[in-house]
Amino acid sequence: WMRERTEAIYISQILAATVMGLAIVGMHYTGMMAAQFPVNSICGAAGFGVQTEVLAVLVGLGSLMLFFVSKLASVFDAKATFFMQSLDAANQQLKTQALYDQLTKLPNRVLLEERVKQALHQANHHKHLVIYMVVNLDGFKSINDSMGPSVGDAFLKETAHRIRLIVEKQHTVARTAGDEFAVVLEQVAPEEAAALAEEIITVVKAPVIFDGKELVISASVGIAVSFVNGETYEDISFHADVALQHKKQSGKNGYRYYEDAMNVDAARNLELISQLRHAIEFNQLSLHYQPKFDVKKGCVHSAEALLRWEHPKHGFISPAKFIPLAEESGLIVSISDWVLEQACRQIKEWRALGYEEMNVAVNLSSVQFSQENLYQSIVWSLAHWGIPAKCLTLEITESTAMQNVEHSLIVLQKIAELGVKISIDDFGTGYSSLLYLKRFPASELKIDRAFVSLVCTNSEDGLLVSAIISLGHEFGLKVVAEGVETKEQKDLLSSLECDTLQGFYLGKPKSAVDFFLENKAHMKKVHVEETHHGSFGLKLSFEE
């Protein structure tokens, strides 16, 4: 661009010089034609003026000096023009850097705010809606941490390209944070925004291939609509963020519209996050145990330990409420470490009482699974409490394992080599292939409670559960059905040869002391029998 502009300036200067030269020549000859000298006339000053040779030299020198000055002026003018062009280019580059994201080339938060303010001003004047959508990539951190920032950057560029392609050009798509984008729609109906949100979620979920590896994540979307005149950028962006957090807490991979009632929840969530930081210090967290039954032996085979938070003001708070808050705030790492330690401590106590085959399974959150020090934490806890690796089982959800398959395989294989057992939780709700399932070093599958709850009333769910049980057995895995709430479910799952059953119908969660007092006879019986036939386990999970 600068080169083209410089060439145009040179051409203009040449044309101007040509016109000026023609004008001078024309004036010269016009003057010559206008001058009239009588025949045989003599210049009176000829005898007293400058000699002809000297005059010629002076005229020549003057002309050369004039040419040199003109040339020097043109050089300075060219340099000044070049510097002005460079300054314009630098200013344009600085403006681009200040207003656009350098990775994705999308508008950044600064330009986004300016455009939203303009859109809201126009909306107030012309009485139309502005819709603000915030798009968060679920599980991107695990890809960035495991594959490296270069792959993470390439993944973000591809995602930004996909979103930009499906959003019409008159609307704004911006990158507002590391794994977050914003979409601003003008003069559209709310139902159109919902359709676009679904389309964005679909394109984000499509697999991305890097170096032959298939990477898959999902997206959560928060949507805010400017129904009220005078609404500001801060208002509408905050409302979209609140809607996004509600969606992530209720289950990722979807969208949610903002509602006024969410503000109350947002304030309470901030309070809970603040108090959750001290929950361990104040001994407010504990583990409750729910019995699990071995179908063939008809006795308590293991148990699942459920994390509980007894708040001094609000009482027992559901894990479904505070675990997402812990993940959002980063507290989940310290809480998960605490759970791992408590599990090892409890199993050590039971081993001291003679139950040496006790096996505790700790459910890993997606955030904890992506931590680089996970392996070291497991090794340290086992060594600190003197627990054999075979006494520990780690549960990971199917969706978490499939966020980055190659990374999951490496991490799980490394853990399995210690002798720790692996369980695939919530099986059937994710998108794993049989090939990957076969490659995972797992010893157990857990059927999601959503399928178990409908196993007797929905023929399709019944067939799916039967298929999962058969599949697990074909791969040499034990199969656990959680959420058994009725006798009919228990009988049907038993007839399908499910290995282990768990649910309120079979037993409610108890404190460690109450669980042991209520089940020690069954545990003792199992302990005696298992001395010859195998081991039995204790399951630990964050779920209810």
C-alpha cells in the first residue's frame, strides 16, 4: 500500500514539473514575440554592463543553484512524505493492536464495548433489541495444558473461524478472554438468538484434528437481551455472564437466557465461594458412604463416599451446588486433594481393623484431571498413609476422558501402572467410541443414573442398559448401576447380570461411623469370602 502511494506521488510530481516547464517555455517565447527592437538599434547599457561571457556564467550558475535547491527540496519532500506514511501505518498498526485480538483477528473487549454502546444507543433511539451472547469453551484448559499453547492457539483460531462463518457480517463476533467469545446481534428476535446459540454449540463440538489427534470440546452460552431503555454495556455483559454461569452449573453444553432472579443467586454464589475457601479449615466438609451391593453374593460389596458440606447457616449444601462453584473458583484442586487424603486415611483405619482388601475409589473432576501434579498427589497420598496402590480406584467421567483422548490415555496409563484401578463413570452420556473404550486401562463401567431411572419404563433405555452391561463384560469390565430406587429396577438389573447395584432403595448415605456399624457384619462376611476369591471396594464420588 505504501509503495503504491509513493509511486503515485512521484508520477504526480513529474506531471507537475512537466506542466511548470511548459509554462516557463511558453512565457519565454511569448516574451520574445512581444519584444520589438528597431533596426540597427544599440543597447545604451551595453558598454557599461556585464560582459556577455560573465553574464552567461552567472545565468548558468544561477540555474544550477536553482536546480540543486529544487532537487534538494524534492528529496526532503519525499522523505517527509515517507515518514508521514510510516507514521500513518504505525498508527494504524497500533490501532489494530489496541482494538483487535492478535491471535484470532476478531475485535477485542475494547472494540466490543464501543460497538455494544453504539448498538444500545441505536436500539434506544429506534426501539429495537440488542442481544449479547457470551460463548465459553468447556474443557479448553485441559487441551491447552496437555497439548501445549501452540495447539491451544491453533484450536482457538479454528473455533473463532467457525463462529465467524455462521454469524452474519452485520453482527459482531469478538474474543473477550482466553477461552471466551462474545456475539452481539442487532435487530433480531430472541428466538433467532436461540437458534444461533444452538448452531454455535454444534460447530464448536465438531472434532478438530491436530497432528492426527482428534480433539473435541463443548460450549456453554449465556444470552442477555436489552429489553430496558438505558441499559449499559456493563449491564448486558454482566447479565450474559450470569446466565453463562447458571448454565455451566446446571450442566454444560447448552445455552441459557438471563433472568432477573439470577442476580440473587449470583450474589449468594459469591458468598458461598468466599465461605467455601474456609470450609476445610473449619471442618465443614465430610464424607458420607452409601452401600453398594454385589448382585451375585447378595451382600454389601463396596460403598460410594459422597462429599458433603455442612454450612453453619444454610445447613447441608448439595454437591451439585457447590462443586461447580469450586471448579469455577479453582478451589476444586485443594478440595480434591483433601478428599484423596481423607479416602486414604479412612481406608487405613479400616485396614487396621482387619479389612485389608478395602478399595477406595476417588472421583476426579475435569479440573483436577488436567492438573500436572495429579500423578504426584496420588503417589504422595498413597505413601503418606501407607496404602497399597491396589486399594485405590480413580473414577473419571466418560465426557472428561474424551475431551482429549490422547492425553487421557497417557495419564490413565501412567496411573494404572502404579497399580491403581480406573473406573469410567456416567457411561452412556458421553461420546466415546468402542475403540477408545478398549484402549482405556479401565476395570469398571458405571451406568449413568439417567438410564437406570427409566430402565423399567422406557424400552429404549432398557435395551441400552442391557447393551452396556454386555459390552462391559465383553471387555472384561465390572458394571455398576447407580441410582437404583425401586424393587423393579433392582430385579431387572439383576436379571441383566449387572455386577453391582447402588441406590436409595438399597441404602442411604451414612457417616463413616454409622456406615461401618450398619454394614460391618456384611463387610466382615465379604472380607472372609473375598480372601479366596478377590477383593472388594469402596467407591468415592462427588455426586449425590
